[in-house]
Amino acid sequence: MKANARILATLGLLAIAATPVMAGPQTYTIDGTHTFPRFSYSHFGMSTQLSRFNKTSGKIVLDAENRKGSVNVVIDTKSVDTGYATFDEHIQGEDFLDTARFPTATFTSTAVRFEGDKPVAIDGSLTLKGVTKPVTLTITSFKSMPHPILKKDAIGANASVTVKRTEFNAGKYAPNVSDDVTIDIALEAIKD
């Protein structure tokens, strides 16, 4: 009789463990060691130049069950990395990022669009060089899983958007140096 009671208790615990939990909104902190916004543009039609920012922070709230979320990203524009220190300084100048006056760029979401339980696009506002414009980031990949090293829930994504730099008062040399700039972000975030 006691053996049957233990078996029933064990089965009951397994049933409770197997029951889906209503997760609700989950908050994640951006992992600055695995999050790098990159930007690319045509350089006189001769090549596509690719640079990145080395310091990014922010928060993501994700509620996959209710298909809701929010994204807040802060990019340290002084961390621009073109691969050449002299050019980094040039990009930080008044004609382009003007990092002395605007040391950060921000993205703040207004809506996260889902297909099923995965986000596929994020509408929001990009603020660069003191100018705010609406943009939509297209998510090209998304993964939610336990982080194998940190043993915490984590998310990762890649997203992109193309903007016109002249709209952000950074249009020197356009159109010879492309006005269109593609921003790609590889992002990882760890649950708080």
C-alpha cells in the first residue's frame, strides 16, 4: 500500500512539473560581450564598408505567450570601430556621429510583432545625433534557451534595418558615399 502511495505521489509531482507554467513577461539584460551593432554602406561604389560599435547595453522584455515585448538599446557611439583609429576619430566628428555632443544612440520599441511565439519585427524609434526617426527592425533569427554556461534563460537574435544618414544630419559626401546605411545587430541577453 505504501509503495502505491509513493508511486501516486511521484506521478502527481511529475504531472505538476509537466504542466506548462504561464510565464508572463520576462526581463532580460543585454549581454554587452555578445551584442554588437554593425553598420555598412557603399564607399564610392567601390566596396561595402563594414564597421561596428563595441559597447551596447539595454533591456528586453519578452512575453511570448501574449505576443508582447519591448526593447531598449543604448549604443555608445564613442565605441565605433572601423578597424582604423584615424577613421574612428573621423566618424566621431561633427560631420558624422558628433560623439562629443551625442555620445549615445538609442532604439526604443513601440511594438514587437510576432509570428507564432517568435518575434519577427520590432517597430520603434531610433535616435542618432539628436534626431529621432521611426524604424522597423526585421528579425532574421531568434532563439530562446537556457544559456549553457551561465545556467540562466537567455535569448539571442539578429536584426537589421536600413536608414538614410542624411535624415540624421550625418550626410557628408552623400551620395558618393552611400546615403543608405544598413544597421545589423547581433544580440544576446540574459534573464534577470
